[in-house]
Amino acid sequence: MNEFFSVIARFTAPENIGTTPLSLLWMFPLLGSVAVIYKATKMRVIFTGKFLREVVVLFLSISVFMVLVAVALHIIVWFFTEVI
């Protein structure tokens, strides 16, 4: 019973991930779970092949968009801090 309360107590404090560029890789497991849950709720009939294909397409499209936005924001910050 003591182990149960120990596991429950871990949910009361946020996990410290950090602010390094490597910590941004935690975005991908979260994005994968969001893509799976979104497609599972939006598809009327789930066939394994079609479901996996749509999840991968959604995962990749959101990933590419987020990476492009991060690069664009990095360029904007570089422009304002270094050029101006």
C-alpha cells in the first residue's frame, strides 16, 4: 500500500524537464499520443492500415509545422538580437 501512495505522490509535483534544445525532443512522444487519440476519436471505422497511415501523416505534418515555426522564431530572434 505504501508503494501506491508513493506513485500517487509523484503526480503532485511537475517533472523538471529543463530548457536545453535536447529537451524539445519530449515534444514527439506527446505529439504521437495526441495524433493517436485524435484519429481514434475522429475515424468512424478503424482499420489498422488506414489508421496507422493517418496517424503517421498527422504526426509528421504537425512535427514539420512545429519545426518550421521553431526555425522561423529562431531567425526572428536572431535578427532582432544580432542585426538590429
